[in-house]
Amino acid sequence: MFRNFKTVSRVLFGRGSFIKMEEILREQRKAETDFAVFVVDDVFRGRPLQDRIPVAETDFLLWVNVDEEPTTDYVDALTDQIRRFNDALPCAVVGIGGGSTLDLAKAVSLMRTNPQSAADYQGWDLIQFPAVYHVGVPTLSGTGAEVSRTTVLIGPKRKLGINSDHTVFDQILLDPDLIASAPAPQRFYTGMDCYIHCVESLSGTYLNAFSRAYGEKALDLCREVFLAPDADADEKLMMASYFGGMSIVYSQVGVCHALSYGLSFVLGIHHGIGNCIVFNQLEAFYPEGVAEFRRMMDANGVILPEHRVSGVPADQLEKMIDVALTLDPLWENALGKDWKEVMTRERIRELYQRM
């Protein structure tokens, strides 16, 4: 099956490159009344980065909170805030933050041009109209959100992305200086998202030379960053995230991400740490990857939370299984077209109960 995916149109990379943001937006400002929306993680409120954001008088600085996984309701509420600020379409939406903030920026850029609730577009290629021009500026690296065609959201029934060519950023700005101050645990868990989805991509049934080329390079960079770090670790991690995201443009993730979605939906565990909790129990599927992941944990002094699922009521455990089983492309990539014969509810339940 051939796929004609869209990728990011323009990429700016380098230490200190955030200074070019004003110039990038200048190209989009066609009239004096044009306004941009900056969707910024509120962890930066009152911190030096706030003063560096080139907010014009007509612009809207929208602080967002990502202490919890982004939801479709939150996207709808943010979209309403933008409409109340100015009912005209923004000339640009700029996301500044980690993967969840970038997903929110992608989502509101879509919702300003599409009429329904964000929950109505969870799935594959349901978006009807192109998004507002949107720019991604990661301050954490690993999720690949800066290059992916999805914005992952928790909806009323499931955790699932808005997967569309229109979701892809028009421009990304990759400044390694912006990830330098990330807290060490968060940096590790987010970086492991990249490592894990490359392991899944490279062992999947959807694999081809395009995905392999990006995925293998991303894995090499992750090994350098988390097993033999040097002065260029931030640059390497930022490029690992980029290459890792590209590796699944023409492929897909697998068992870990499918189970992690169920874990996040029911328990509210953030994506990065959720992936780590799940991956640590998947020796049967990714033996070499899990062994290397554990070496990375040891090298970085990381100890995973344990027994997060023990004591979960039976109905919630069944909901976790339900959510995981909705992700057919992930299971097919991991286990092949007959995946339902391999991955039964009983096997998923047993895996969850180890976590």
C-alpha cells in the first residue's frame, strides 16, 4: 500500500535560532489587523523565555497547562478563547513547549477552520479543511510531535490522535538552547518516547527503507545521548526526535504505544513515563530494546514507578483494554494482520497487571 504523506514544509535548526521567530511570522502578517496566537506551556510564565516571545500588540499569548494529558474538551475551550479574542482567523498559530503543547497548537489550528468538536475528528483523515498556518517550537525533545501528522488527545471515549495531513506543522524551529534546562527525569522520559517508537517502527511489519533510515539514525543518537552523553547531547536529542518522528511517517508504532494509550486514558499517566512503564514489561516482544532501555535507566539513575495498575477496579482495567484494542494500525504493525489471534484480552490484561 502506497502512502503519500505530507511532511513539514520548512525547518530551521541551530542554537539561538529562536531569534528568527519574528522574521518567520513577518511573512504571514499581510495586514495591520493580522494577529498570531502563541500557544505556550505555562511553565514558562514569568521565566526568561516569556520575554523573548515576539508578541505584537495585535497578538494573543495563550498560556496552556499540560500537567494532565491534553483532552478534546480542553482543545474546544482553547479554541473558544481564541474566537473570543478575535473572531477572525489568525495569520499563524505558534506552539512553544513539549509534545503536549505542540499537540494543542496543532489542534487549535485545525479547530479554527473546522466546525465540529475536536472529539469528532479523532481518527484517521477526518479533517475537512486545511488548518491555520502553524509553527512548532519544541522545548522538550523525543515525542516527534514537531514532525508528526497527529495531535494526540484524550476524548470522551478514548485516547486517539487527530491524524491528518493538515495536522502537520508548516514550519518548525529547532533551537537546542530551548531544551537545555529541561528537568532530567522529564528529559529522560520524553527522550525514551523517541527510543521506544523507533524500536517499534524498526521491528514492525510496516517497515521499509524510508522508515529504517530515519529510525536507525534516531536510535544511534538516543544511545549517544543516554549512554555516552557529550557537549552536543542537546543537539543530538533534538535531531533524534526529528528523525524518530520521521521514521513513523511511513511506518507506525506498536505494542507499547497501544498499551500506553489505555494506561493514559484511565490513569492519566503522561505519555512519556507511561511508555516507559509499559515498555519495561515487553521483553516478549522487544527483548533487545527492553534490555538496552534498562541500561539507559541505570546509566541515568531512573527508577520507574511500580504497581500503578494493581488495585485498579475491574471496570477500569477493562476500559484500558478496550482503549488499547481500538488501535488496529499499531497492533497490525507490531504483530501482522492476524494480530487479534495473538493479542487477546486475556493477554493484554496480564500485561497490564504487571505494571
